[in-house]
Amino acid sequence: MSAFPNFSGPWFELTDDLMSEGFAASRASARKRIIFPIHRTQDAQVQRMLNFMQPGTYVKPHIHSGIGASESVVVLTGSLQYFLFNAQGRVIRTFKAVAGTPSAVIDMEPDVWHSFLVLDADTVIFECKKGPYQALEDKDFAPWAPDEGTDAAADWIRAMTERYA
């Protein structure tokens, strides 16, 4: 399972029980992460979600393209080592995003190559971006980065951790 079902109801309130459920699901996931969609339907015009993550998850570098394809992220718990890349895959900026500090808020315009490493167990981010969600159009993955689930992806995590984290 890569995501919980979409939330239903007129309002959403993050609770300790939901946090515990998300942590447990991310720990049990082969991908070491799981999405909890707060938006009520997959065709919502604004996609809002919680991403529960563990160290060792691999988020293949990607961009969100097109008009209005900006993305906002707030680190709620834990920390990330964030990476911005040029089109050839060279790191052009890296920074640590830590919950409870100003660095916890990240906002990117369309066409910014990015990825991150999860530094702490039970890291949770809130993400907000333009909908509706369409898997084939949501993001463009970097042709210069390894695919998820490969030995090369594990090597990428190891190398980036040694160099930057």
C-alpha cells in the first residue's frame, strides 16, 4: 500500500492516533513511506497530503511542470536533507529542513528539480500542490537518477547521505 484512502468529512484534524497509524504504516512499507491524502477526492483541484516517511526511503529526483505546478512542503516532525538540482543532475543547493524551525517551510515554483533524504525516523511532511492528481502527469522523473527499488537507488541514498547528511 502506497497511500491510505482519501479522507472523508467536512474537516480534517490531525490526531495522535492518526500520527501513530501513519508511523506504523510507513515502518511496515517496503518503500518506507506512505501518503495520507487529506483532499477528499483524487480529482480535487488542490491536493493536500501527509507523507509519513522513514530514513532510507528513496524519492527519485523530479520536477512538477506546467502552469501552476508549484509545490509547498512543511516538515511537521523530523528533518530532511533537501536537494535542488540543475537539469544535468548536479546539486546546486542543499539545505536541512527541520520541523519547528523556519527551514521547515519549503515552496517551489514549477520546473525545479528536487529530492530529499529523510534524516530522522518518523518524519512527516505536509504537502500541497495543484490537482487533480494524474499519476502520469504529476511529475517528471530525472533521466539521470536511478529508478526506485534498484541497487543504484540504494547506492544513491548512501552516497548522498555520506556527502551531505
